[in-house]
Amino acid sequence: MTATDGWPPSERTRLRRLPARGSYERAAVYAVVDAALSCSVGYVIDGRPFVTPTAHWRDGDRVYWHGSAASRFLQQVVGTEVCLSVHLVDGLVLARSGFDHSMNFRSATLFGRVEAVSDDTKGAALDAFIEKLVPGRTAELRAPTEQELKATTVLAMTIEEASAKVRAHGVSDKPEDLEAPVWAGILAIETRLRELLPDPEVPVGAPPSEALRSLVGRVL
Amino acid sequence: MTATDGWPPSERTRLRRLPARGSYERAAVYAVVDAALSCSVGYVIDGRPFVTPTAHWRDGDRVYWHGSAASRFLQQVVGTEVCLSVHLVDGLVLARSGFDHSMNFRSATLFGRVEAVSDDTKGAALDAFIEKLVPGRTAELRAPTEQELKATTVLAMTIEEASAKVRAHGVSDKPEDLEAPVWAGILAIETRLRELLPDPEVPVGAPPSEALRSLVGRVL
């Protein structure tokens, strides 16, 4: 990892506001993308903006998402430019003035072009998705049928431009506000994998794997 | 609240995939929008997609967000169409086949047009934002200065079209998979306001308000 292992800031990604919080490094962008289970994908269709929340996964500089092959929407966006946004909220910054209120967060903004993943690599891509969620789980599941693969569209983008932005510190009040008679600090927020709830309808065929059990309590 | 208190499905908002999970009712859309602290706003600039994560707040059918008045970006989008997406992930649905894996989530997709909030209502709008975060807090804070208000751009949209979509149930396996020797169920996920961390740099001028203390432990 060197200072140049990333994407040069572009007109679209250069962070103009508080650039000290930003990075164009692969490591910084990957860390945010991988921490999140879902993202917001922005498309332009007929000149109008569309944003779709979706689960995503990553392999190197390629980011994947998926949906139903019956979705006209997904078919329509193949080949178009896309902006993929990931963000996680880590806290409310409760300052001594309204103006200095803020949030602690991790975010990444990626630009690229939508590609449809070909039939012969779709299965491997979907396995990688399951493995992101629960390492080792694909080995426990039957292989997808041809019909299931046909029913699934997997889309991908190669990151062409990207930036990450993180705020992870305390309140920053103006000197003249420091004596204000008000509580100031962080209301910390966390997103946590809380517990395993076994299928109540049908007896479950096996205990959760060690890898699955070890996810419980994990904070994103 | 009647069955028609909402937005008629449009070409953009009609839920084609699993429409049973969707709603066009105000109550359903408001519930998702209000539960979340942040959203993803999608714009089109020079024909290209941009998605920005931002905190948001709501007053009736108007949704607000804000940023620096120095942001060229925010100035540029006034008057353009916008797609505002909110989503919260509530669980991983770990089915007995890869294909039937899913997520529990709440999402809302809103369409409208970006307006700049005028100087004479900006202060009230920003107060409403603080009140969303911590009820009663604006009464504890000094009023914003004219300079602070000038430095802040508040944007808004009136919801023209909207839909909400929720998945909040267990695994849905195919009958032929029910005997599979694999654990099946939900890995529940929660986003929680975890704890108050007082400013470690400067003595805090007052204890947290009752309203602030009561937020600790709240799940979004």
C-alpha cells in the first residue's frame, strides 16, 4: 500500500468540503464498502435520477449487486453510468451550538459503469455474496439450479473513480461556546448483528456453523 | 388515514417485484423516513448520476436536508429532480438454498424536485432538524447567528411520488429444500443509539437532558 494506491481525485470525487476527512486510497474505500451490508445505487434513466438500495459485495475493484432477471429496471441500466454510495452512521455529534452539530460516519462514493455478469461466472459471483454474509455457508448449501441462476441478474461495476470520507471524533465547538450550560458529546450509534432466530415453522436441519455463531455480536 | 391517503403508484414507483411487500400509503412511507437518521439523495448533473448520503428530516410531505452554503454541488441541484432513498437493514434471511437468501429491511423511495429553503424559514427548519435528533434540545442551545445561517444551505423536496417496501418475516424455502441439513433462520440486525460519551476535552456544562438520556438504548 503506497500513497498512490488509489484513484486520483476527479471532478466528481474531489472532496471540496472538509477534505481532511477524505481519502482516495483503495484501503480506505474498501474498508467502508466491505463494512456495509447494503448500499444505494444511483442511476439515470431517461434523464431522471433513480436510487435503489441493495445488498452488495466486492472482489478487488469490482463491486456487485443482484436482483431478479424479471426486473426491467435492472436490464435497462446495463451499460449506463452508476454512482454507488455506501454510508454507515456511527454517532450524533451534539455540540454546544446547533451549527456545530454533526454526525460521525463512514462513507464511500464510487463511480463506474453497469455491467451484466455473464452466465458462466454468475454462480461464482453469487457464492461470493453468500460468503460475504456468512463465511463457509456455500459449502453447506446445495448448488443453485440452472433455473435459479437464470432467474437472477447479477450486475457489477469496476470502480473508475472513488473517494471515502470518515468523521470519527468528538465535538468541535467554537471557543466562545465552550462555557455554554448544555451537555455536549457524542451519542454513539452502532449497527450490530444481534442474534440468531431459528426458523420457527420447520425444524432446523443443523446447528448454526461456528462461523455463523461467531457473527453474533459483531458490530458493522 | 384512509386507503387513499398516499400517492398513486406511478411509472417510477410501482413495485413490480413482490408488490405485496410494498405500500404507497403516507403512513408507511412516513414510518420509514422518520425511523432513519440518514438517507441517500440521488441527483442528475450533466446527465450523470450522483448519490449523496445525508441526514434528513420531515415535516408533512416535505423532506429536508442541508449542507454548506459554500457547496457548489448543493447550489447546482436546486430546481432539479431528485430521488431520495431511505433504507434500514433489519436482518439476514438465511434460507436452506442460496437462492432463497434475502434480507429483512425497511425502505422508502421518494421523488420530487429540489427547492432551496428561504432565509426567513431556514432557522425554523434547522431547529426542526435538531428536534428530530434530540427532542427539546433547541431550547438548551443559543440561537444561530446570522453568519451561521448564511453559511448553511437547507434544501427540501415536496414528495410527489413515493413508495415504501418492508420485509419483516422468516425464511421462505421451497418445499423440496426443507429437509436440508443446514441451519435456517434470521440473523437479526439492529441499529441502536448506544451510549452518551461526554466531551473529554472540555467540562460539560450540564447533565444530559431527560429526553437525551431516554434516547440511549433506542433501536432505529
